[in-house]
Amino acid sequence: MDRVFKLPSTTFIGGKEQALSLREILKRLESAYCRHIGAEFMFINSLEQCNWIRQKLETPGIMEMDNNQKRLVLARLTRATGFEAFLARKWSSEKRFGLEGCEILIPAMKQVIDRSTEMGVESIVMGMPHRGRLNVLSNVCRKPLEQIFTQFAALEAADDGSGDVKYHLGTYIERLNRVTNKNIRLAVVANPSHLEAVDPVVQGKTRAEQFYRGDGEGKKVMSILLHGDAAFCGQGVVFETFHLSDLPDYTTHGTIHIVVNNQIGFTTDPRHSRSSPYCTDVARVVNAPIFHVNADDPEAVMHVCNVAAEWRNTFHKDVVIDLVSYRRNGHNEIDEPMFTQPLMYRIIKQTKPALDKYAEKLVSEGVVTEQEVKDVKDKYDQICEEAYANAGKETHIKYKDWLDSPWSGFFEGKDPLKVGNTGIKEDTLVHIGKRFSSPPPNAAEFVIHKGIERILKARMQMVESRQVDWALGEAMAFGSLLKEGIHVRLSGQDVERGTFSHRHHVLHHQTVDKATYRPLANLYPDQAPYSVCNSSLSEFGVLGFELGFSMTNPNALVCWEAQFGDFNNTAQCIIDQFISSGQAKWVRQSGLVMLQPHGLEGMGPEHSSARLERFLQMSADDPDYFPPESEEFAVRQLHDINWIVANCSTPANYFHILRRQIALPFRKPLILMTPKSLLRHPEARSSFDEMTENTQFKRVIPEAGVAAEKPNKVKKLVFCSGKVFYDLRKARDDAGLSGDIAISRVEQISPFPYDLIKAECQKYPEASLHWAQEEHKNQGAWTYVQPRFHTTLNGARHVAYIGRPTAASPATGSKMQFLKEQKSIYDDLLHL
């Protein structure tokens, strides 16, 4: 054992020594790897990175802390423990999802933040589940205790919204970091009970902050994600989020993940909740080092936190800290854990809290006295009592105190009901149209595909004849916003080319790899940046990411496009929990646009329906209320609703509705059913005259043909929405009934255009009224529009249904059956 060996260059246990006895070698290796830190990193395929980690773990004395640092950890642990104890004392029967058993999380997060700010980070975006959330808000973000305590009193809100439970709320704080003496911005993003759903939202918000600060390497802004052990390995969105971590258009240059591993998921043991040895194994797919650490050893935890912060700063890659701990109470405070884990909870009851263990250790080392320990405890308790007394004087809570993404200066000085112009100068249309239809300026060297050459020529001909198709209308909306300094970001599967090969926003050199040209990024020398990015094959993760991106800056148009509309259902959680209800719950606005190809084209049940009916069912307008008619009718409706649902039938209307997202004095999500066959339909074209100054979005496009000239002779007025209009019009004109049947298009379905529908119905007093749709009766807009027609007409006239009968599937798989159903719709339409 005492034989001396020369140390190889692959180890760092020697420090300054070149050779050690076998006894000393074993002792030092055991000290590095067999105590309270278990490091997983050997799977990383970079020798440099593995050696970097070895050095951080093996160097002799690397974990030693001075007495001041130990006192700081003790004080932080005391506050974390004292906070939970205070809440338990004052509100013993309230759910708060306390941190008892893993109080070390608070000093750990503060250590990561201290070390990161020392290295230049100025802003940190955090996402976390409910466990320990109030403690994080209080002790990490330093949110005033009064604001937290008033959440426990059943007070009325002083501002708009319906609110959320206290352990889902977010916050945003700018404060001085006392340890580093630097200013720091901390945001905790609000999130629902759906564990891990907030992960991609945090990443999107972080990426957006980096983008708008010009922080291309993530040196100023970073994200920290907290996880529970069961959710980290159980929820697929964790995997989706990890796979965004290194994509050029989605990376945040390294995230620090902290797992509060209390070795149980609600009532389920790990052996029933995962198939891998550790809950953190999902992180191995992106070569992230994983540090398991015993949460009852505060000094080991602090060391791991320093290593994680330095790793992120050095390599800009993800890293995981697994705080192996326990949960002292049940899943919430009123839950009885002995029902399901009797043996575990017998041991937990006999286990001393981490604070007591650490205090005893420091007293025995002579770092602090027992009196000092008690003084720190009493001082914090007194702070809590004072805040509690002040909170008792409050009469109202304010939802805006909990806003996670404030937009300073956006709402100030704006008329909340004044919409900017969406029409633009013809010169601008021509300039953008020509640039978008031209090959790259160095066309001689840049070889483009022959098919693209044909598309560009056809586009140029349209511009010259003052016309636009769908792709050109979209490009003009984007280009004109870019000209005005508005950043545009379009993200989703295959959006650069477009699922239906209609967009072509990125042209590829045919003989040189990775050589590309983006026409919309080269319109004007001083334009805003245009980001168009093909995403990973994920909906939940990517839609969450774009939502987070849209929360950061109101002066940006952020669009997510589904490859086909029905793919939105794998992102349903983001739609239900965040997009439809985010403003009501968390007073935060978002102008996110969801583009969802929708329409029955005889292509089978999948890819036919974007489930329009679901979005309409979640629209928060009252079907029995016709708002008072006034100048501001349309914008007031938009102001009061939770989101806008539309199905445009012309490129000009698509152009206006996209521009309106930015022209509004507030932000609302826009849910757009987008076309497939109309992308190339010769009649789905718009003239420049519908897009120039003094034109605007048409919520309803009234009948403009023969029928409108002699409205008293019209026998049938049919309302419809979207691409079915072209099918109906053709059937009517082919049957020679243009004077008998009027067809009006409802372009904005929600909020419902009561005023325009009323005017249109009054125009045709003798006509029977109908709603026509291609979707089945239990799908599409019918169930939404039916009661609203009743309200519009005061029940005086009946509106009949034309369309497919009810069905379980969105569409038939048989072409034969499809054509039969189409014919039946036309027969209903033409029956007078």
C-alpha cells in the first residue's frame, strides 16, 4: 500500500505532486468520488470536457470553503427553513407545496446565481413546478413577503383578470445582488399544474432576451429550470426541450437544470415511475454532465453549484444538478404519506432537518456559536412577523405584482382603442414584391433550382400586374413590418420552404452546401431582422418556445406554423394552459400567431382539420350578448376577448390581419386557419388596391356579385368561412343562380362580427338564411355561430345549416365518399 506510483496525466489528484503512494491515491480518489457527490460524465465524447470536470472534482482541497462562506450558507438555509416553518405556523391547513426536506434548494439557486453574475450574467429566466415556489419567490427573487402573505388572505383583486393559485404565479424583479454587488434581473415564469410544460416557454423567453440584447453567446442572459424527479423522466416535453438546446435558432447556450429529487412522485415509488436507474438519464442524450449530490451536505451542494455555473460559462452547454433529498410532508401539507410509503416516512420522521445537522457541524467546527445560530433564526422570524402584520393591513391583491414579462413603456400614452393603419403605400408593395421575386444579387455565382426560377418569374409577373397570391401577400405583410423596424420570426416544421412548397423564404445554392439566400432579410439596409427557422419535429416544445419568445417584446411578430393544422393537438397543453387563458390567469399578453393549414381536400381524416371548433369553444365572448354598436365596436371586441380566431379567404385579408397584430394597441394571440388548395387557386388572388393606404382587414366580405345589385330578389343568403367559399361560388355560378343566391364570407369568426352580420341580413329581407361549411356538423364553426346568429337576429329569422352530417372522424378516407359528400353540400346550396 505504501509503494509510490507516478501519476498519469489523466488524473488531477496529485495537485502539485507527481507521484503518490497507493494508500494516498485510494484515499484521494475516495474523497473525490465516494462521498456525497456522484458525477456522471464519462459518456461525454470530448476529452477536454471530461478532464475539465475531473479537475473540478479531483484537485486536492478544491471543496474547502472559508468561514464567511459557511456562515452565508447557514444564513440562507436558515431563511429557507424559517420561511416554510412560518407559513406552516400561520396557515397550517393551506396548500403551499413546501420545500421541507430539500430546503438546500434555496442556497443552491442563490449560489448558481452568485457565481453566474460574477462571470457576467445580468438576467436569469427561471421555470419551476409548484414545490418550493413561494420560497424561491421570497428568498431567491426577494419578492416582498407582504405580497406573498396577502395571497393567503381571501382578498379581492384590484385589477382585471381571474387570477391563479399562489403556487402557479410568476414574477419579475430587478435588484442588487449583495454578494457580487452587481444588478441582476430575475424572472420566474408563471406556469400551470402541468409539470414541465413551462420548460420550452422559459427557453423561448430566454432566447428572445438574448436576441434583443445582441447576446449571441448567452453571456448576459441564461435560464435555470427546476424539475421534480418523477416529472423530469416522465414528461416527454423534457426530451423535446433538451433537443432544442443545441439547434442554431433555438439554443439558449446552456441551461442549468436543478432536480429536486425527493425520491417519490406524489404517491408513486421510483421503481414504478421510471425504467432507467436515475431520473436524470434523459439529459445524457445531449451530453450534459450530471451531478448527483446529497442534499443534507450543504458544502457539497455549493461546490456542485459552482461547478455547474462554471461549466455553463465555459462550454455553453446544459448541465444537471440532482439534489437527492426527501419530502418531509405529503404531496401537499394536508396529505398523509404514511398510507403509501410507511417505511420511508418512519425514517423521515426520525431524520433531523438539514439546517439542524449543518448548524451542529459549524458549531462543532467553531465557525459559529449556538447563540449566533439562534439569533439568525430569530431575526428572520421577526422579519416574517413584521411582514405578516403589514399584510394584514392590505385590502386588495394586485395581479400585476406577479407579472413575469413586463413591457415597460408599451401601454403608456396609447389610446387603448386606437388601431394603427394596416394598408401601406403602393411603392412599398412594389419594392418588397420585386425583391421577393428576384434571384440573389450575385445570381451569376448563386445557382438556384430551375423550379425556383419559374416560381420567381411567376411572382414578378404578378407584381407587375398589381396582384398577389397567398405567399406574396404574406411576404408583403412580413416585409412591410420589417421596414417599420418590427422583428418577424416564423418557426415550425418546414416553414422555410413551406409544407406545400409555396413560400421559399430560404433559397439554396444547388452546388455549394449551406450556401443560402433569404430575400426578406435583404429588403432594406436598415430593416429589422427576419428569422425564419425550420424547427425540430416537435409541436409541444416548439409552440411553447415561440410563446415564450412572444412574451418578451411586444414589437415583434412571432408566428408558429403547424405542418398540418391537426398537429396542433400534440401541443394542446400549451394552447389550453397558456395561450387561451394566459392573460386572464397571469395578466400577461402575447401576440403569438398560430398558422394552421385547414380544409377538406379529399386527402383523408388526418391533415384535414385544424379543429377550428376547439379554438372557438375556448373563445371567451358571450353568445347571448350583442355589444353596443359604436365607432369602436370592432376594436373593443378585440380588447375584451382572449384570442382572435379567423379563416381568411383572400391574400389581402391575410396581409391585413397579420399587420393588425402589430397595429393594435394591445396584444392578443391570433389563431389562423390557413389554406392549402387556395395557395395556388387562380381566383384566390388580391389586387394591390385592397392593400394600399386606407384599406383595412375585412371581418366580413359581403356578396359583391349580381345578387348584391338586386338584394330584394335574392332568395337565399349563405354565410360561410374560408376556402369553401370558392367551391360554393363555383357551384352557384355553374347552376346559373348568381342572382338568386348571395354568399357572404365571415373572415373573423371570433370575436363574432355581430354588427356586419346584422347589416348583411337586413340587406336581403326576402332571403332564407343559411350557414354553410365543409366540416362535419359537430365540427367547424357551426356550434359557435349558431347561437350568435340567433342573438344577432333577435330570434326573428332562422338560420339553417348546410354541410356534412355529424361524424367522429374529421373526414372520410375514400375519395368516392368525399365527392359524394361535396355534391350533397352543393345540392343543399342550390335547392331553392
